[in-house]
Amino acid sequence: MLTPSEQNPRVTARSLSKWYWTESSYRTSLQESFKRAWRHWCGRSTFEEPLPTEGRQGPEKNTLWAVRDLTFEIQPGECLGVIGSNGAGKSTLVRLLARLTDPSAGEAIVQGKIASVLEVGSGFHPDLTAPENALLNGVFLGMRRVEVEERMEAILNFSELQDFKTMPVKKLSQGMQYRLALAVALHANADFLLLDEVLEVADREFENKCWERIQHQRERGVSFLFVSHNLDQVKRFCSRLLWMDEGRIHLQGEPQEVLEAYTL
Amino acid sequence: MQTRIKPQSSLPWVDWKLVYQYRDLLGLWVKRDIASKYRQTFLGPLWFVFHPLVTATVFVLIFARGLQIETEGVPPVLFYLTGLLIWNYVSQALNSTSMTLVSHSGLFKKVFFPRVILPFSYCVSSLVSLGIQLGVLSCFYLVFVGWGSPVRPTEWVLLFPFLIAQTLLLSFGLGLWIAALTVRFRDFHHVWALISPLWLYATPISYPLSALPESWHWALELNPLTSVVEGLRLGVLGTGTFHFGAWAGSVGITLGIALTGLLIFQKVERSCVDSL
């Protein structure tokens, strides 16, 4: 049953934009900001020359739009896939919605709790056991400790680590650690889950399991944002696609039509 | 629950509601920190027994025997161990707190949580070694009392929890400052390596405040640790130059450092993710 507030979009992004300094060092940007302050103080314009509005050139010298004017919605229970070539701004979009960095302009409103997996096993401690790491990981995903403990059985079953739960995770294989991290994420008590290129290494069997779990979560109103380069997976998991190019939305719509245009 | 993702405000303040939601992280990170320190080290917490003992022995040899600095009639070992209790805590807490942003940059780029919980949990987990050192001090204390030494605790010992809380808050605030500055200017930790020993000598650890001319006292009492150390000695050993006026000032400075530390940390924490 959907409550009235659940009928609002899960995510509403309006002109979400982000620019970065292209200079790699922070000190340069500090210097740059002193210069700007100085110019401002002298009453001169910050912009020395009109900058092109086309392309990815940012609002100032040495800046670059990573994403620009992203306007879209994600409904409850929807799984939005984001596709596009490297450097199209997919990861920046994920980082913005995961609250890891702030947008430069625009805004996004998310109804409910956000959880994100940008890297499998972030924050794992090699000397702690699987349940201990699952606990820490679950809390990172915004759960209370007791909530993770309630789900521990399910998490260990899902990741098939019941027999290994007293071993420190450094003794577990990469695949096992990966399954553990994903199991925690898919059991998170979140309303909006961001998955950035984390399902690609799953084998067929585990992928099926994840698919079932995601379907189950979606039926309960949980929304997903799914970034992947594996188009078969995208087709299988997503109910709508967003194709990004050069930091902007190139096309969004039904998976079938977007994929057709994309692979053309 | 609704989250608004919007451009950074110019003066971001801690989102206490979010910190409260993530409160379980504090305990888990403390546990993780302790586990990572002790698992697979053979001597484990024993290091925290040796460390103050060695330092205190050196202090006894140099300051008490060599330079003949009067320790207000208290056995020198007890005198130094009491002061080192505070100093070792501060230096240990600052060590891990100040590196929070640099050493966990990978985590900060990938995982969202209220950052301020990590430095705070380091200040909490450092209490473990403080507890161990307190045990060492107690053993020596009992031995000396048993041998007929006249040291006795006074009613000021009731201040103990407050003094420790103040030390924790001071380390937290200062750690936030150093963490923020180290991210902005990577060479800041060299600056800190220079300041830190100077700070030790500006704190009455290896000497009593009363050994200095009275006209100097105000300058040393600007150092918030002075009142903490002297107050602790007055409570535990019965000697020390402690008055409420100086302590109030030191608490004020501590609160100031903690508040400004939170402000600058919050500011840097949001923007540094893009440049780490």
C-alpha cells in the first residue's frame, strides 16, 4: 500500500549541476580564490572574458561542468539506469545524490532514506569478521545497529557466508567479500539505493539472486539508481533509462528505445 | 523524511539530527579502532603501560635527579605519571584525530556519513589507554602510600571526570583544527610536529607551576592544559596551583577551540572531497 506521501516522486532533480576545478591541486584553487577575491575587491569583474556557454567549460577559468542541468524524476519502486561513455558524468551524478559532494547549482529532493554503494567493501576492516563488518557497513548505509542485527541472518544467508562467520574477512575470497557487501546493501533499510557499477562482477547465479531481491524491494516502493556499462544487465534490471553525454541528459525513456538509440 | 540536496551554504554547521541518526557508528568505530590497534600485536595494551613508565623514568632522571626540580614534596614518579596521564592522552588522541581527513580519504569519497563522528570516536577510543595508565598510576600510588609516603587525595579529586571531559573536548577541537588545516596545506603536519613539543614544555608536566615565578603564571594559564594538569594533581596528590578563575578561563578557551574547530572542519570536510 502506498501512503499519499509515497505517491510523490522518490527523487526530484531540478537543473542539478556541478562544476569542478580542472587544476588538480587544491592549492591552485586556493590561489585562484585569493585572486578572485582580490579582483572582486578591486571592483573588476570576476570574468575577464566572456566564456563560451557551449561545451563543458565551467563558469570560470579552469573549471569544467561535470554534470549540467540534470532534470529528472524517479518514482517509488522505479529502477532508473544511467548509461553513457566514460566521463559522461554518471559518477558525479551518483556522488551528488549520495550526498558525497554538493551541487554547484540546482537541487534534488529525495523522499526517504538514501543509501549508496559506490565501491564494494568500503570501510571493511580486514581483521574483523563478516558479521562485524556487516554491522559496520550497515550502519554506514544509515541503519541502526539493531536493524542490522535483525537482518544479520538474512544477510549471511544471502551472501552464503553462514559457515564462515567467525573468520576475519581478510581470509575470505574477493568474491565472498563482494557478496557480503552487496548483501548488506540490498538488505538496507533505505528508500532510495544508489548502485554505481557494483553489480558488474556478479556471476550469473548471484546476479539472479540480486535481481530477485531488487524486484522484491521495488515492490515495496524502494527506488534504485543503477549505473552500469553492462547493457544486458541494464536491460534486465531497469524500468527506465537515462543516457548521459558530456554531462547532460541526452535521452531518457523506456529501456528499449533508449538502448536502441544508444547502440546505434 | 526528506533530504534536500543543494549547493553548500557558506557557513555549514553540523547536522546534529543526522549525527543522532548515525549515533551507532560512534561505538562501532571505537571498537574497530581498538581492534585494529590490538589484534595481532603481541603485547597489545601493554605498550600503554611501558610508554608512560619509560617517559616518567627519563623525567625522574633528568628533571628530578639531574636538574633537581622540586616536585612539591611528592615522590617524582607519581608527580610525572599524573601529568603524563593527561599529556599522553592528548598526544594520542591528536595523532589519530588530526589525520582523519587524510588517512580516510578513500572512505570519504565513497561512503556518506556525518564525518565529525570519526574524530570524536578517536578521542573516545584513546580513553582506553588513559584507563590503562590510570591503572599504572594507581599501582604506584598504593606502593608509595604503603611505604609511608604522605601523599593523599583531596576532595578536589571529584573534579577528575570534568577535567578528563575537558581534555577530551580540547583534543577533539584541536584535532578538528589540525585535520582541516592538514587537508588544506599538506605541510601543516610539519608545523604541528614543531608546535607539539613546545606545547609539552609550556604545560606543567615535567615541573610544577609553583616552580615558576608568580608573574609568569597568567601566561601559562592561557594554556588550557595547565589548569587541567594542576587541578588533577591537586586532587590526586594534594599539591598544585589551581583556582577556579584560571580554570573557568581554560574551560572557556577549550569551548572556543571546540566550536571553531567544528566550524572549520565542517567547512573543509564538504569541499575537500573534490580535491583529496
